[in-house]
Amino acid sequence: QVQLAESGGGLVHPGGSLTLSCAASGSISGINVMGWYRQTPGEERELVAAFTRTGSTNYADSVMGRFTVSRDNSKNTVTLQMNSLKPEDTAVYYCYAAGVWGPDGYYTGAFWGQGTQVTVSS
């Protein structure tokens, strides 16, 4: 019914840049919030950035000024541009969509992508 597909992960050196993309597909009429979480072994999943349907953004303090989240006009894709990457940014990054509705109303819960690995290392 609703699927999220991520792309763009990989290995980069400290100080480098990487861009992650996510596309939502399925029976979708609208999405209130799209964004990105990340998770490292032994840690809880952490909100990285979010973008609401009306254009508001929110960033984790640790990525403020380095990462930029955006959505296209259709509101069913989201992109995370990551600059000045640090080893501490190494994690599996997950795209998410919350407040998704289709022709019959809102879907229950949030939707998640499969995750894409980002590794920052020399």
C-alpha cells in the first residue's frame, strides 16, 4: 500500500558530502511529515531531520548547519544533503513518513524505508 525507497548511502572521508534520497509510493493522497532517522549499534534511533507538508523543518542539534532536508512539489519525496561529514555521522539512515493518507483516509502509524548505510572514515 505504501512503500519508501532510499538511495545514496556509501563511504566518504571526513569533511566530505553525501546526498540521500527517498521516494514514497503506493496509494497516497498526501503526507504530513517526511524525514530521516539514523541508528548506530547500541543506540536508539535518532531523529536527524524532518520536513512538514507546509514547509517547516527541524534538525538535530548535532547536524544543524551541516545537513539540509528538502521535499519536492509533490510532497512524496525527501532528500537529505549532508556536508562536512564526521565519523560520528556513521549510521544506518532511515527515511520515514508520518501522517500519510490515501483515498479512504489516514493510514495507521508511520512508514519506514529499509535503511541505507552511511560510513564516514579515513
